Amino acid sequence: MPGIRAIRTYDRAWLAKDLIAGIVLCALLVPQGMAYAELAGLPAITGLYTTVVCLFAYAALGPSPYLVLGPDSSLGPMIAAVILPLAAGDEAYAIALAGMLALLVGLICTGAGFARMGFIADLLSAPVRVGYLAGLAVTIFVGQLPKLFGFSTDADSFMGEIVAFLQNLDQTNVYALAVGLLCLVIILGLKRRKPTWPGILIAVLAAILISTVFDLAAKGVDTVGVLPQGFPAPSFPRVDLADIPVLAAAAIGISLVAIGDTISTSAGFATRRGDEIDSDQEMVGIGAANLGAGLFSGFPVSTSGSRTAVAEQSGAKTQLTGVVAGLLVLAMLLFVPGLVQNLPQPALAAIVITAAISLFDLKALQRLYAMRKSEFALAVICALGVIVVGVLEGIVIAVVVAIFQAFERSWRPNIAVLGEPEGVDGYHDIRRYPDAAPIPGLLMIRWDAPLFFANANIFRNTVRKELAKMDPKPYWVLVAAEPVTDVDTTAAEILVDLDEELNASDIHLAFAELKEPVKEEIVRYGLLDTIDYRHFYPTLETAVAAFHEERQGSSETSTGVSE
């Protein structure tokens, strides 16, 4: 158990740093927890319950010594999208739905961890993640504008939210807008000019001070109010059985995002420290945090890169930092629940908006555009999917597009005709080396993908097309097969047909650099009954040498006969 191991190996010299980092982290967790709870369509207090439980759970079962889990801006809209329609305005039922959703996410993540399925985080490629988060940032930003301006709207789509916001601009509360904009300026300004300063904490303290001094509540500005005192007892959330399938489907998408966020964040910080990550144990840690949140009136959680960075910059050495922060939040709930009662709601909106801005990675989009237009287009598709179709639907679109992209690269792989460039060793793509001359009598093709049912005909048609270009016809077709990692039964049948077709034209089919496991598959399929076993060569060089030797032997035989 990671938590017990951490206790046994704890260095007392770390204690002061962990305590200080925990205090600093607590100051960030309280406003963010409340803000992200409201982003998820839940009461602010649930964000604090969630924060406390997931910090303790991850400290016990999470492998990373510095990762900070909790309510997250990227999950909030997904949670709201699934629970609010089902709750139909019933706050208590919305909390129960969120709790059940967290339990399902916890079960999925924990199960995946024990099953050693850490690789599933790879389903969200970089372009997909960048695009999805960009779309999410736009939807979050638009959704928080009414709260920033001091009024509320009722809309169920992105365009509906824009229209409703514009139609209700005459209801703007100037005091709410002023304090919200002030918080935005403080957070964003300090992030740019003084990145080591706690911008969110400073903004929150300023907002509470202004709200108290000028009695903003009396001027129509919504405030957090006194939070319920105490901490909930563990309980199993009760929801209608008819809602379980909807929650389960959403839980899969949320789990995927949570796992991807956590593992990528963990890997990023581990690389900086020269550590390695345990992806499977990370999923167990995420699962434990979500299970705990579900039992204590919480909602699904993920890793926060910003909170982890704050903890690291504050000197955190172990998960004791999270435990200290959790204890301080718990103490506030038990003894001083009115500590943030004068915090204006526009300040929470400002916190969420700044989080949304951080999700929009413009530099990453620019890099994708400069490096690979197709992946930039993929990112744009994912972003538009989130904005136009919806948050939950957007993540489904993102995953489907990513899977299709991976399939498409195997379905339509890079195909190269090889030749011998002047002054360059080896055999290379004649499109890349215009001076590369094909070897007379030899068609050499490199196939950069597995051979399977979806591309086997493309392979055969490529061979036919290249043969038609050659005059005179070649004696050999040599496949540079090092990139071929698999041959399925459909491809095997097509290879047999191709070999028979080539034999009828007195052309030999040969392979070079075929991996041993693939060669074993070919043997099992019985292809050696058709394809000459002698035409499998360990390297391209040996294959070309055998070709020349065979052609020389044929030439000598022909000469002897004529004499």
C-alpha cells in the first residue's frame, strides 16, 4: 500500500516543507473546490466534501508523492451535462446522481488499474486532448459569463447560452461585474507578472474584503453564504435504476478523461524529478479517490496540474501535503463554516474562467498547425464536437475520431518503392531521393503497416500498379517487410492469390526483414506451401544479393544453351 510505504520511508527533514505546502494548498483548494462544484451544477459545499475525501484517499493508495487530486474544471461540464437533466431541478437528487457517478468512475478506474490497463490513457492522443480541452474551455467561458455579470440564464445548448446571455445583458449587476473583473485582473495579472504569488487566494481575499466593506449582498450580488457546518457521514447514494445506464455511459467517458489527465500530469512531474510512474497504481489511486467522493456526497475527481504545481512550488515532498490541506479544509467545515460567507459568486466565476483560459492551449494548436495539418484538423473537429454537439458527446466524438485516425494510418499506410541513391548507403524511397535508381528487374516495395483485412487489397493493387509501370517486367517483387507487425488470415489468402498471379507471369515474390513472430504466423497459415521458403531473407542486402546471384545464374545458363 503506497501510503504505508510512504510512512515507513518518511524523512523528518521533509515535515516542515510538507506542512507549509499543505497550508498554501488549502488556501487554493477552498475557492477552487466551491467554484468547480458549481461548474458541475452542484452546491458549493459538495466541492469541499469532495476535496477532503479525495486528498485522504489518494494519499493512502496513490503512488505519486506530489500529485494533487480534486474537483476539476475539465470534468465539471461533463458532470453537469449528465446529472442536471436527470435531476430536473431537484438539488438533493443531483447530489445523489453525482455520488453514484463518482462511484461508477471509481469502480471503472480501480478495475482498470487491477487489470493493468494503464494503456487506455493512450486512447486520447495529443491532438484529441488539445482539441477537446479547447472546446471545453470555450463552453466553460460562455457558461460562466452570466454569473460574472450578476444574473442567471436558462439554456441547454452552446448557442442557446450565447443568445440568452445577450438577451439578458440589461440585467447586469455592475457591482457583481466589477468585483468579477477585478478578480480576473488579479488572477491573470499575477499569473503573468508574479507567477509564484497565490493569485487565486489574493483575489478571493480581496473579493471578500470588498463584499464585506461595501455590503455587496445588499446590492444584489450573490454570495456563497454560510456553509453547512460539519461533515457528512458515509452513505450509498440512492438513485433510480432507470438512470444507472445513463450514468454508466457517462462514467466511461469521465474515467477516460480522468485517467488521461492524471497519468499525463503524473508523467510530466515525474520526468522533471527523474522518477518513473506506475500507470496501473495511478488508476487505483484515482479509483479510490472517486469511490470515497461518491460515499461522502461528492462527485468525480481528477488530477489538477495547477494545484500540483502549487504544491510542488511550495516545497511539497510527500502526500502529507495533501493530508494537511485536507485536514485544514475539514477544520474549516467543522469549526468556521462562515469563513467565506461573504465571497461573491462572481469571484467564483472568475476562478472558473481563468481555469477555462488555461485549458485553451493556443501554443499547442499552433504547433499542430505548423507540424501536421491533419492533426490540427483533428483537434479542431474535437473542439467543434464539444462546442456544437455537447460535452459528453464531444468526448465520444474525440475518442471515435482518435480510433479512426489510428485505424486509418494502418488502413492507408505509407508505401514506398525503393531504389539505390547515388552516394547514399542502403535502399530508399525514390520519392524522397529522385536520383535513386530502381534495380533493373527488381521491384522493391516497403509496406509500413501490418497486413490485415482492411489493407490487404490495397497492398495487392499497389504491387499490380507498380508492375504495370515497369518495362520490361521485373523478375522479382521484393517486399521490405520490417514494418509489418502482423498478417491476418484475410491478408494471408490475398498473399497466396498474389503469389500465384505473379508466378503465372514468371515473377517471384520475396520478403526481407520479416519479423520472426510474423513468419511463424505465415507458417501456421500454410503460406510456405505456395510461397517458396527460400524467398524469405533476413535483410534487404541479402535479398538483393540473392536476386543478383539468381539472375547471373540464369544468364549463364542461357549463354551455355545458346553455345
